Amino acid sequence: MSTHSHLTIFTGTATDKGAFRDNNEDALTVAGTLAVVADGMGGHEAGEVASRLAVRTLSYSHLFTQPGGMTEEENEQALADMVAEREAQKSETTSSYRSRKRKNTTALNEQIMKTLERLRVIIGEADESIKTTLNQRAGTTLTGAWLTYIGDQNMWFIFNVGDSRTYRLVRGEDLEKTADSLSLSGELEGVGLEQITVDHSEVQYLVDTGQITALEALTHPRRNVITRALGTGNYWEPDFWVIPAKPGDRLMMCSDGLSGELSHNYMARVLATVEHPQDAADVLQTAALRAGGRDNISVVVADAITEEEANRRAAELKALTATESHQIVEDANEYTVTHTATPDDPQIVSERELSHEQ
């Protein structure tokens, strides 16, 4: 998708320790256009420290304040390269273009690979921070989505370590395009919920190798055993997905305390029918608690909207919450302030001057 309109995210979040846990080892954050959920492991306090270290490392990183993790100059150069490449494609025959495309990576793909490597480095820093702080006594899963752009292309960068998940609500034409996708489930009245990430867990491995079915995985005794995590000293490499972004996209990130309690059909119905992302997050969390709440529950619902739409919503919210005090502050610049002090009025008298006078 090609567009010059930059997108941002409109989010709702919810987290709860669940019905049986003494503390909440989950952590979540929304920082700019980055949304992250982490599920800590390691017992009381250690797990919650690990998850918070992970989300703090990412939310404090300057990488996510720059489009595609690039400087303004790099992004302008990327746009120029992409435009030049498109112009060159117009003048090529179909056969020569296909031949060249097999040999060379496009300018956009080159920048995407650079951004993925930078993102991997930041996740590696989170892994190292947890290991150093907790001496490998705890770990955390991590999943998230970053809405950004390279050149004139808006896109989602999605990442995952462990069994926390990122889903995408699929509707209309997108549903037809992904109908054959193995990760698409919960189709309901023209709406589908696509699980973008793939769990790093023992039961997922058993499903992938055909040893058990997806239905059997739901009740398998080792369904909570994961094979990748940050901070444990073991293998932690993240998986990445890059997908085009457009206004109206809705993504959901959650810990297994939510996805393990609710069906795909139910989550799809809520995400498709509850308009405000905060309301959707609250409904999903409440439903997970009512379904059992056997684990910590965390969820972030993120909508992609244009910057113009974001400004409009901000103005509406400002108008709805306006008070007399807000109006006084806004009108302060219109008041004429008369200063009564004169240059001859003493403002500060030093101790030295005071002693000299005495």
C-alpha cells in the first residue's frame, strides 16, 4: 500500500492479576506508536521485574521515535530510492523486471531488513538487562506491534518471544485474501481473527509436527511450557512479521491469561463490535476473569488511524472535558498584565551588602 498519510495508534489497555494469583507478573506499555505486552516468569517479584524491565527497555528506546528507526535524512533517501525504483519499473518490460527482481532486493526491503536488525538489537538489550539484574533467575515472554513508515509506506512491525500473542482483526477484502491462511481462525459473519504470532511452546511444537491436534493442545498438561523467553540465558531470538498498515486496522496483543480463557469467536466478536479500543480491552479482560481468570490477564487493543483523525478525536475529548479552569488558562495570554514593580525596587539583598550597611 502506498500512501503519504502517516498513521498513528489509538489504544486501550487492561491488566489484572487474575482470580487466583497473588501478584501480577504481566507488564504492558504504549509508547508513541509502539504497543507491548510481556508475561513474566520466575515466581513472586522476580517475574514481574523481568516483564517490567522488558517493556521499559523498549518504551525508552529512541528507535521507536524515528520512522522505521531511521533518521530524517535516511528516510528521505529511502523515499527517493523507492520512487526512482518505481520509475525504472515503468520503463521495463514485464520479463526484464521479473528477472531483475529475482536478482536484487528492492530499496524498501533493504530498509525493512535494517529496521528489523535494529529492533532485534533492542530486544537483545532487554534480554541482557534481565539476565544482569536477576542473574538468570527469571524470564519473560514479549510480544508487540510498532506502527511506523519507511518512505511513503505505512507498516506494522510485529515481534514475538514466547507464548504471548498478537492478533489482527480481518474484515472485508482482507478476509478473502487470508481465508486460506492456517493462522486464521474464529471466522464469524464476515469477520476473522488472525493469530499473527506463533507460540514458542512445547504444545505448539507438537502441533506443528503433527503429534497432537490444535484442539488437544488446549488441554495438554504441558501447554504452559515455553521454549523461548528473554532473560533466562537460553535461546531468545524473536520472530518478526512485517505487514502493510492502513486506517481501520485493529490489532490485539495479550498474555496467555487472556487467550487461554477466551475462544477465537468470542474475541473476534468483541473486537469487531466494540468500537472504542478501551471498551474492547475492558470487555475482554472482564470476560477472561469470568471464564476462570486462572492466570494474569493483560491486553492492548490498538487501532491504526490517520494523524488528522487523531487530532480530531483529541479536540473532541478536550471539548467534552473542558472546565471553567481550562478556559481561564487558555485565555491567560489575552489578559494584559501590569507590573507594579519598578527597576528601583530591591529584589535581592546579599548578606555582604546587609553587613556593610550595618
